[in-house]
Amino acid sequence: MAAWWVQLPAPRHSPRAAQQRKGQYPMAFARTLLPALLSLALTGVPAALPDTDTAAAAAYDGQSAHETALFSVKAGNNAASQEFTVDGARLTRVAVWLGSGAATGSVTAEVRRVRDDPASVIASRTLHLAALGGPGAGWVEFPVDAAVVPGTTYHLFVRAVTAESGPIAWYGTTRPAAGTPVSWNYDRSHWGGWHAETSRLAFHVNPTGGERCGEREPCYVPVSVRAARTSGLLANGVHTEAVLPSFAVGAAYVEGSNVLRLPSGRWRYLPEGASVSTVVEADDPGALAQVAESRAWLAAGRVPGGTGQRRAAAERALLSMRALLKPNGAFAAAWSPAWAYSWPRDGAFAAAAFAATGHDEEAYRILRYDARTQRADGTWEARTTLDGAGPPDGREWQLDGNGWVPWATWQWYRTAPAAGRDERLRALYPMVRRAADHTVGALGPDGLPPASPDYWELGTTSTNIGTAAPLLAGLNASADLAARLGRQDDARRWSDAAGRLSAGIAAAFAPLGYQRTVDGEHGRDSAVAFMAPPFNAAPAGLGEALDSTYRALLLPNGGLTPGDDPSFSWGPYAWTASTSFFALAWAGTGERARAGRVLDWVLSKRNGLGELPETVNGDGLPSAVAPLGWTDSLVVLAALALQGSPQPAPPLRAAVPAGKAG
């Protein structure tokens, strides 16, 4: 059971990254799982959450020490009590640090005048574990109401009732502390009743300000929430901060913003110029100004969504995408160490979504970043650090970026304000030319590109559809952009290459139902959706390929695995991006009802803050990171398409005569 408290989520887009990090896991085990297992073995209760959430919280006032699952509180053999005094004349709330391995049952906190006399109770409140989210750990606050006498000793008594075998414990510390009031352990089988201890239980009486859970330390965190590394984002336009899962419970965004309303009613936000968040009162002028600015930004564009759920999801997705976008145009995949890099692929989708919703500046900023980080040969690294300095490691570059970036440039151009649009395109055109020319040079005699890692970030033994389809979209996009600028030689060259690539895909992939590779040895791939709008005009027979691939990749949790390559397993995890591919593809091919059902499944997996996760685990819970910018972009584009504004695919251009040199 101690293993509940630790999960090692799948790394961002990279099966190989898991192998690269295997050497770190023994140390992680020593620091996290081992203490939990020892605590379970010695005390029968789970240890405190062994992650960085609590460690990163500010130091408390001495009342918070809770490194030990101190006393079991399961009736009828166990209970615990903590002496305390108060300065005021009334009790309104008490809090304890609780850990539970049970999903159902109840926990009761009582304030007694006499520790072992139930008749002396002056306040009582019972909470149900199911309402708290089932098994978990953290601060539990019990609202109470009772008059008290300042300076008088009272007893905070806690007992839990459950039919389950899982442990339930009140946490505390065994470290000595001068002036510590007495804690009491009731263990009928061990002590024969009550026993005074020098240890101290973690508790608060009338907590205010930073003593309230969700500010410095987390409220009770269900195990189900722990499947994800991050739960949301705070941002100020320059800096970004992740909202950790243990600080998202009971919180909610202030509508139309990245300001977080805490369980206490106060707000957490990232002030202008700051790199660390702060907690303020709800009417704080700085926080109010940030909310107003964020709402104005949304109002300046378009928030799609034909239903309330879709509109709410699209609004949150746009705000999260904005939080992941840096001033220099780097677009972070997510805000967790293994994800905090800029992938050309993710940025391309974000640029397309920004452009389609009227946020021209953000879209163009991403494309300018792509132009600055393009390699001399016209390709891109798999990813770059967010300062644009270069790749963070030796991960193999991926040729599909040469399709995604020109495609995104075309999507931006078609929606950009007409005034100055061509001039801004000319600034991007050298990037487009280098990318398209490299693609042309990479095509073989069969019209297909070489084998290359794609969005799986795994190499294949032969050409894959996850590279070929984006390159086709990119060549068509490049040819159309060239023609719009009068660069007819470029347009003809790229259009001819697009024709050869299209013929190669039709000859090699179409007979296989657009499986992952042309050799048919790597199974189905959700990238079949890249052959549909808004990437490519759907070829004949694509509908059946979409249907059969969807059926093959569908998991019991209702989402899709990226593929069923027999040489690699994605496990029970559904990927929200891969699932969203089909919502977008079916919307683009007129299958609106099916697209809507797929999109609504994705939206049903938003977390408590309304953020879209990267993956959904076998239990149907959000996992890995939330939000994921790629999924955000796909959801925005799919919501637009279902509302009647689908993004078109770049046109298939007929051959044009030679003209002005490009």
C-alpha cells in the first residue's frame, strides 16, 4: 500500500527517455518508497507523501511537523487526542494531518473538555473519506462551532470508522519540542487504553492565513490526484509556475484567468515580474489587474465551443497555451522538468490554434522562434531549451518538423490581418524555403522520405506515416505560400515534390490502411489522422482507415494509445493528443457526431482545475502532466471545427509554369 504515494510518470513523448533515466530510480526508491514501506511495516500506516510537494512548501510555525504516521485512529481499538489551549473565545475550525489507506468510512473530530469522556464534547464534525477522494493524505479541516475559555486545556479527539482493512493515521512528530502539549494514544490492545506521549500530533486550532491548507501545505490529497506531476499553471507573461497536484485540491481558477482561488478564499498568483507565486486577499489590486488583463486577452480573440463544456475547456486551453508561451516565442510542451522544452511540433499546433482564434501576435511569435532556431540545413532539433540556446541533449532530430512548421505558417497566414501580412510572411519565407527544399532533397525515388523518428520520438526501420503525412502538408503549404508571394519557381518545385510524395503515400501506405510503416511491421498509428484536414485533403479510402485504426487503438478506459507497434508497448495509458487527432480528423471529414463524442471523452478527463492532461491511466485518471500544450491546441482546433469553423488543409496545387526565380 505504501506504493500508492509514488508514481514515476511516463516521460514527455519519449519511450527512450524512460530507459535513459532507469539508473536514477534506485536513488528515488531510497528517498521515497523505502521510508514509506518502513513506516507501513512498523506502524501499519502509510508514510507522508514522499515527493517534493511538501518539501517545497514554506516552513511552518512548528505546528506542522508531520513526518511520522504517529497514531492509528481506526475504531474500535484506536484513537488519538491532542491537548491544546486557545487565546480566543470561540472555535470555528480544527485541522489535522491525516493519512488514509481506506476509500470509504468516516473520520470524526471532537473537541472535549475531558479526553476520555464522550459526554464532555463541546464540538464535533464528521467527514466522509469518499467525499475527501478516498485514500490519500494531507491536512483535513473540520468546521466546528463552540464557545471556549481562553487558557483552558481542551482535547482534540479523532477517531475513524471504516469497514476496510486500510490504515488510517493521524500524523505528527517524535522530535522533542519545548512546551509541547501532551498527545495521547488510545490503543486498547497495546496500552490497554490511553497512554500519554511526548510526541506531538500535527494539528491547528482556528487556522488562519498561511495555516489554512492549500497555502503553505496541501489539503488532503487523494491518491487519484497523485497520478499527475502537475495540475495547472500560474503565469504573468514572463514567468510560469506549476500548480502541484497537492496544492490544487479544493482550489479553482478565478474565471478567465490563471489566478488560483484557494480553499481559504484567498488567491494565489504570480505577480508581474515575479518568478515565485504569492498568496493575497481576494481583492488584491495586483491580482485583480491580472484577472482583468487575462479576460481582455480572451475577449480580443475567439473562444470556440458549441456547448458549455467545450467552451469552458477551450477557454482554459487558450489560457494554458498562453502561459506556456515565452516572450521569445519558445512554446513549452508542459511545465515540468522533462517537458519544459520547446518542440517544433507542439509549437506548430499552438501557432495554428492561436491564429485560428484571433491571437495573431502569439502565433507569429512562435513562428519567428522557429525561424531563429532552424538549423542551417533547413531542419530542426527535436527540441530546444526555452532560451533558444539549442538542444538540451543528444536526442535524435525529427524530420516531421519540416512539415509541421510550414503547415503552421500557412495556417497563420490565412487568418492573419491583411495589413502587413505579406511583409511578415516575407520575413518567414527563408525559413519556409530551407525547410521545403530539405524535404525535396530527402525524398527517395519512390517519392517517400527516409525512416526518421516522428512524434513517438522513436526510430522506425522504414518510412513512417507520422513523418510522411506532415511533410506532404508542409510541401503543399510551402507551395501555396510561395505562389502568394509570386515565387513561382519555388511553388512549382514544391508542388511537384508534393505530387511525388502523395503518389508514394498512395502506393505504399494506402494499401496497408495507412499503418505506421511501409513495411507493415509496426502496426497501426494514430498518425493516420494526419492524412485528413486540416493537414491534408482526405484521400479516397481514408474513412475506413480511420475507423479501423480507431478500433485497433481503443483502450478499455475509452481513449487511444498512439499505436499498436508489436515492438513497443504504451501500456494502459491513453494519450489525449492521439485521441484528439480523431476528433479533429472526423470533424474535418464531416463525421461531426463521431468527432463530438471523441472530443467530449477527452474533455471528460480534465482534472479538478479544468486542465487537459497528457495521458489517462488505466483507471481513467489524468496522469503525467496537466496541462499539455499539444492537447490544448488540438482541443481548440476541434472545438472550432465542430462549431462550423474547420481549418482547411493546404491546397493541392496544379503544376505551375516556370516564372520568377524563388
